[in-house]
Amino acid sequence: MKILGIGGTLRKGSYSRALLLEAQKLAPEGIVIELTDIGDFPLYNPDIVLPDNVQKFKKDIEEADAVLFSTAEYNYSIPGSLKNAIDWASRPYGNNSWEEKPAAIMSESMGMLGGIKAQLHLRQIMLAINVYFLNRPEVIVPNVKEKFDDEGNLIDEHTKEKIKELLEALIKWVEKIK
């Protein structure tokens, strides 16, 4: 089974990407999590012909059995870079790469809420383009800076366990939907 990992933040060394890297390590045997990069997409504009990197992104979504989002929370929402990538992959009209795609979310923040508002907003956005989100378990990582060491390794065992649970549930979700 192939899962496409999409990080919501562009910062080098982002915790969102670090969570996806950890998910790769924790994935059950036979599960491949491929990470994608959305950092060099132009701002969505329907007057622009689909750039090659966006076409590849759309193809990667379509070929994946599921999508795993990992995002920070910016101003009670998702980062603009993630929204931009979502918009590109849902277009042109009639060619929505997200259609009926099983998905799950991990979120993180420096604060106490762990990105829960970003998760809620992402679910709201993706409702319009017919993504099938797994509701539980939730991976919400508050005070994220305390959960990683200086080399970017996840050191919080509880978070590792939650990621494992999420991956196992996502696999079952994909099997149920397909």
C-alpha cells in the first residue's frame, strides 16, 4: 500500500515534515509512505497551464492508496502553501485528483492545542472536494518543540504510539473504502 505524505509547512526542518519522516519509520511492513514537496508551486491561477511539478503532484495523489497530511496551524487555519497545493490538485474543473481519496491528518503546534483548529479547517476545505477523512485516532501534537531532540528526532513515546495507531487505522480505512 502506498501513502502519499504531504507536509503543510515549507520551513526547512519543519515539525510537520519531521512527523511524516517518523511515520515512514513507524509504518507497518508493506506500507510505503512517499513524501512530496509543495514548496515550489506557483500561486494557483486558472490562467496558468498546469506546471510540470503540479502535474506530477496530481499524478502522485491519484496513484496513492491514501494521503497523510501533516500540518502546523497558522492563524487558526492551515498554511497558505497547503491550501495552494490543494487548490492546484482539485483543478481544472472536472479533474479533481482528490476525489474519494482516503486520508488522515497529523497536526502540531508550539502551543497547547496542537493544531486542532488546522485539522478542523482542513477537514472543512476537503469536504468540498470529496476526500474521505479518517476521524480517529487523532494525532495532535501540542508543545511540539519539546517532543523532538536537537537533531529532529521524535523522542516522545506517546506521540510515536499515536502515529502507529493512526497508520494502522488508515490502512483499515483504505481497505474498507476500496
